[in-house]
Amino acid sequence: MQPRVGSFGSLEEGKEPMVRTISQSNRPFPLRLLQFLLLLLGLGILFSFLSMYASRFLKVQSEISVVQSRFQPCIEDKNTIASWIKPPANILHEMNDTELFWRGSFVPQIKEYPFKRTPKIAFMFLTRGPLPMAPLWERFFNGNEKLYSIYVHSLPSYQPDFPPSSVFYGRQIPSQVAEWGMMSMCDAERRLLANALLDISNEFFVLLSEACIPLQNFSIIYRYISRSRYSFIGSFDEDGPYGRGRYDERMSPTVNLTDWRKGSQWFEINRKLAVDIVRDSLYYPKFEQFCRPACYVDEHYFPTMLSIESPELLANRTLTWVDWSRGGAHPATFGKGDINEEFFKRIFNSGECFYNNQPTSLCYMFARKFAPNALDHLLEYSSKFFGF
């Protein structure tokens, strides 16, 4: 019986078994093709990684650019002329008086401006709190936005509530307590001037109180001030106890008796005189130490200093009408019962003065003091009385 070896063959007695092999095509995989595929795979992985990184980077960059665009006004290029001539967007700051006066006293040494400059009037309101005449001033300022700027100095504790549409909104400067007749009152005025000097376009500076009103429309006042060769501040050599009688000999030799002057607190001055007041360190200590009640420093400091330093620039009169006829330490205050045509005729016909060395009957641009209850009558007749 012959055994079977399956399909691979048979065994015969005495012979080597024969194995039949089936040959298969076992060709080796081409090495170059394998290398090429591996290279493509690697490039694909690398490209995916780079694409992912690039998309994240571009996304971050776009977010950064959006954030930068939102804060662009705060990160201006300081190397451009625009960064020097653009007024502060927000007049609130953290400078103390020493820093503020130093910054406000910067003066270009070349008189010609390398850009088109429209001179503005800085209206500076020195108040204790509210501005009851604000609606009248709003009407006065309307339509002249490029020709004025506003600054308000009030008690630090006062929080104004002007609506965003008001010209007084956001115009309160960092303030300190100012006491009548004390050097702190002049400090407040210097603070107003220094803040206004930060705007290079401010050329004229008018000091007003909460009880002041304009007597003419904006165009007349702007022309009157801008075309004058002189600044309007009173500076009188007055005999008697309320003039020379307030002088203290210890102010000599910086201030002599013959230099002593008196004038109204409410002034209009040009930029040159404003800088002189802000940067003064010569006369200030003398007045602070030796002019105290009954010497009222706000009536003597600026008139005396400016008459010594720049007498040729002074008109030696004020633009603000007041009535001292009732006597006392303060001028008369007028309420709604005083507001009529005859009252304003008396102001407008109060005499002659000199304007650019020529006589004129147009002497006053502002008036004080007016009580809050006079506002409605002033608004009712503003077109007739003041032309606005």
C-alpha cells in the first residue's frame, strides 16, 4: 500500500521524496518609489503643521490690529506735527500744578507756524459750582465751534451734570479750592491759563465767573478781541487805602511802591501774557507772602506784574462791565426785575473808551453779576439785547 503525501507528490520506497514547488512572483518593492512616497507623506505632514500655525498667527495678528485700531488715538506718532498741535482729547490729567505750569509754559522760538492755525478764544469759567447762565452761553457759542474752547474751574467736590450735547460737557479741569482774596484764587486762574495753553490754537484768554453774561454776539466779540493790539486788563496806580495803601515795603526791591497797580480780576489777555503769568516765579512769592487781606491779591498780582514786564501790551481797562454804585466789597447783583431795555441801554451807553488808541463807545463785551433768576428774561430778550 503506497502512502499519499497530498498534492505535493508521492513517496516511493527507497527513493528521496520529491517536492513540487509552485513558483510565485516575489519581486522586491522599488526602493526609490518607497522613498518618494515617504517624502510626500512628510511634506504633507509638514504642510499641515505650517498651515495650522499660519492660520493661528494670522488670526492673532488680525485681533491685534483690531485692538490697535480701537486705541489708535491714544498711541499717536509723536514724530508728526499733528501730535503737537492737536489739543488734548480729554482735559482731565494727573499733573500737579508744578508739572502743569511747566508744560503750559512751552513757547516755540520760531514765530511763524508751519501749519494753518486758526486763533481761538479760551473762555475760562472760575466758579464754585453750577453755571446758571449756561443756556445763554450755549446760545452764544452755537455755530462757532472752531473759534473757541471752554475750561471750567470749580470746587473739587462739585460734580457737573451737563448732558453730552452741551458745550460745557467734559470741560471741567482738575481743580482745587479757591478762596476769595487769597492766593489760592490766583492759583485757580493760573491753573485755567495753563490748561488752556495746552491747546496751541488758543491765542486769547478770557476769565469769567458763573455770574457773567455776553453783551454781544460771538462774531462781534471775536473780532473785537482778535483785532486789538492790546490785552484788556486794568492796571491803575490808585492812591488811598484801597490802592497804594495795600502795598507792603517788604516786597521791595522786586516790587516798589511806584510799581504797585490795581485792576479788575476779570481780564482778557493774549498768549504771550498768559505764558508770562503761568511761568512766573519772581513775583509770585512776594505777593503770596505780603499781599493778604486786607490786601486782595487777585486785584494786584497780575496787574502789577504785567505793568512791570509788558506795559506796552495793556489796554489798561477791562471788557467786563460791573456796577459798584451800591457800595460794599462786592458789585451789585441783578435779578429778573432788573432785566429790561433801559437797563441794557445804561450799559451800552456807559461812556467812551479807547480801542487801538482810537475813542469808541463800544467798550464792554461782558457783564456781571447776574442772579440765576435773571436767566429766563435774558433768554427771552437775547436776540433783541445781544444779537444772538
